[in-house]
Amino acid sequence: MKNIIQNINKAFDHRIRLGIMSILMVNESADFTTLKELLGVTDGNLASHAKALEAEEYIAIEKQFIGKKPNTSYKATKSGKKAFQEHIDALEKLIQNK
């Protein structure tokens, strides 16, 4: 019998990473403040989980200034979208398995 959890991606194990990717799958991009408010997390939590996803090359982080204010935005990469979809598909199969 095939291992039913083999396609579950450890990079998405944490609820904050799951939330970041979920938001970025349905939005072209999201800025730091938007993600922070939607997920209800601290600056440090969001930053550390975003860095972990960036290290896997699942998201791209863009820093710029708008006027004199720094702005950080996040976007799911093509490989990130593929990996996340495979993760969701694996979870669905796991739930459907009896």
C-alpha cells in the first residue's frame, strides 16, 4: 500500500505558513500588514515563517519604499503554487481514505 502521507509537504506544517500560502494562492500578492492582520500574528512570527517559505523558494519577497515608508510584499512563486496544490491534494486524499 502506498504511503498516504508521502506528498504532505513539511514546509506547510505550521498554521502560519499554511495561512500565508492560502492567502497568496487566491491573491496576486499581499503586503506585510495585510498578512499580519488576516492571520492575527506578530511581526516576528510572520517574518520568520515568510523567510522559511522564501528559503524553499515557495514565495518571493519584494521590499520597496512607498514615499518614505518601507513596504514588503509577498507573492507565491510558480513552484510554490505547485507544491502547495500538491500538499492540499495529499491532504484531501488523506481525509478521503478510509
